[in-house]
Amino acid sequence: MARLIVFEIKKMLTRRTALAANVGVVVFLVAIMALNVVQAKTTDASGAILSGTDAIAQSRQEADAHAGAITPERAAADIAAYQERLFSRIDRDEVTQMTGSAVYDLMFQSFSDEEVYELYNPYWSWLLRPWRVSGEEPAQTAARVTPEMAAEWYGAVSELTQYALDDGQAGMWEYSQAERAYWTEMRAGVSEPIEYGYVGGWENIISCAAFLVFSILAVCVTLAPTFSFEYQSGADAVVLATRRGRSTLVAAKVVAALAYATAYFLLCAVIIVGFSLVFYGADGFGLSMQSMALSSPYPLSAGQAALVLVGLMYVACLGFACLTLGVSSRARSTLAVFLTDVVLVLLTGLVPSGGIGLLERALALFPLNFANFSVPFSALESYPLGPVVLDLIGMVVAVYALLALVMTPLAALSFRRHQVA
């Protein structure tokens, strides 16, 4: 059995198309991750543009300047200090009547470049997030926050979940009572105080996880001929006539396909994770995920969120691998198998939901859509199944596990029962 598995893996990888796809995707991922580091950009206090590792170091310095546990007392004190610094030179009431661009210009007229740089530290926008209105400058948000509001910072943070539920994804979805209870309970599970700090490496893994879609496509290219090529070449007449052609050989094909898919995905994931942690740093694994997205109701750390997203991509990879085997066992054309995969893996990321909640939830289950951080962790995508509610993470696991459980035996049975012409 082991020798048959090795033989099947060699047969898969020696095909020119498969070899080109596998090598090409690895080279592409290395190149794109190298560019991800080289093209990182930010500015320093003097306004100079920094790039590459200098930009990464500057971002780390900005986050470290405000790192630590955000207790209710610290949140209120930091907001008060920020307001005092702001409104010592600009009029608090005046900025609420101005446009965002006018306030931005006013900041540079009233403060030095170094001071503006500190006042625009991402920490302040993050701290004021519970009250921010879209398009507002931090100074405008700060002008509306009273000491009483600041003292109830954690209450305001919790309300972000309730606002999202009331908004219903801009009217696209009406949450049931079970869904509202599910998300409210999850939000209550977020530990306090929230730990703020530098999570650059883990955040970059989340930002780049979508590139793992290409590894899924390479897996599909490699596995597409597994059964269909036997039909095309006429080898099915020989294979199915052998003593183990309808039993051990079929099992070897399936095991080899899943082993290859796992090993190849792992290689691609190591490239994404490795570049991110080596150049952006592994700091902040245990910091609250809310330091990246304050509105997220998930009680996860930054590192756990990154690993969960990579894990979801792996589950999707296995699901599509099994789907490819199933279609390959039923189709004589390898091209037809691959086109099916391309439509489901890539083109589903281009289909607009058109404001239709059910369609949006269906599309969210495809890898190019759920690889976006805001979709699985902040969009409150939920699937009410009677009294049970699954979030997007749970639904993705359930759908692709079911796909694997259905398509794997289907592939084996279809090939075993194939009647040779």
C-alpha cells in the first residue's frame, strides 16, 4: 500500500502541468511575500517616508509607545489627556462644525509636524473607535466624547456588537433572537482588560492569508487528472482489470491525493507565516485580537486569530481536493474538472451579493471571501439552523468537512464501478 501511495504521488507530480503549477505557485508566494516586506511603507515624526524593514520598525515603535492593558481608568485618562492636548490649541466646538479635510488642515496649522504625527498615532483612532462616525477625523470624535462617556469605555466597546446587530449589515440581514443571543454571549466572553500592543507579524499573516487560494488552485490542477486521465488515456481498461485495481489502488490514489494536498498546503503556509514572523516579528501572539479590530466579538488572541484563518484555508483546501477527486472520477475531461475548481475557488470571489443576505452568506463560504479578516471575525456572519446558530468559522468547517465526507467515497465508488468501454 505504501509503495502504491508513493507511486501515485510521483505520477501526480511528474506531469508537466502539475509541476509547473506547483513550482510556479511556490515561486509566486516567495516573490509576493518578499514584495510585501519591501513595499511596506509609513512615515516618521519628521514626515520622511520609510519603507521595508525601517517602516516595520517604525510601526512597532508606534504600537509599543501605547502598549499595555487598557483598564477602564487608563482608557478614561488617555482620552482626557488626548483631549486636553488637542483642545489647548484648537476650538472643541468649532471642529464639530468643520469637514474632515478642513480639520486635517487645521491640525497642521496648529501643531508642529512631530506633534501631528503623535496625535495621529493609530492608538488614538483605535481608542476612540466606539464613538467614531465614518469619515470623521480623530479630533472630531474626541470633541464629542464627554468624561462620562470615556469612563464607560468598555460599555461603549460592547455596544459596538449591538450596533452591528441592529444595523443588520446595512439592512441586508435581520438577525434572529437566537443569533443576537449568540453574538452577545460571545462578546461577553472577551477578556478584560484588552491588551494593546504590537501584533505586526500576526496581522500580516491575516492580511496575506488570501494568497493561499493559489495553493488550493495548484492542488486542484495536480489532482484533476487523478481519475479522468485514466479514462482519457484508456489506462482504465488495464488498471481496473488488475487484481487490486478496484480496491487497494483506488484507496492509494485517495490517500496519496490527501497526503500531497496537506504537504503542499503546509509548504505554502510556511512561506506566508515564515516571512511574516521573520520580518514583522512574532511579538504579540497572546495580545487581544481586539487590538487589531476593536469591534470583533471573538475571544481570541491575535496569534490564535491568525492560526484560525490559516486553518480555515487548509480545511477549504482539503474540501476542494476531495471535490476535485469526485468530479475527476465522473468526468473524462481533465479540463472540465479544473474549470469547475476555478469557478468555485476564484470566480465566487468576484460575484457581488447585491445586498441579498442569503447570497452574501453563501458566497462568504468560499475561500477568497472568508480569507478577508473582516468577514470571519468582524462581519457577524451567522447561520441559524433551527435552535442552533453557527458562525462563519463553524459553517466553513462543517461545509468542507461534509464535502470531503461525501466526495471521497463517491470518487472511490465511481472509479471502482466504472465500466470500461
